[in-house]
Amino acid sequence: MAYTELIIGLVGAIGTNMNVIAEELVQNFSKANCETEVIKLTDYLKIINDNSLS
């Protein structure tokens, strides 16, 4: 079975709460039986920064 992917990127200024928008998108895609995964790039930046300090 072939899978189709849809990637949506949300961009906001530092300190902007994008969680509300992301959660709304997740809920609406779930209603359409779509699988969702939220990836926050800022989480990866913290990991990279922590690794560079050691």
C-alpha cells in the first residue's frame, strides 16, 4: 500500500505559542483518520547545543 505524506510547517517568532495551532491541526487531521506527528525543531536545537558544550 502506498502512503501519501503531507508536511505542514508552522513558523513563529521566538516565544510565540504555536502549541495551540499545532493541537488544532492534530485534532482536525485525526477527525479525518490521518496520522500526525508533531516535531519541534527547537527541541533538536537544545540537544545540539547541549552536545556541543560537552
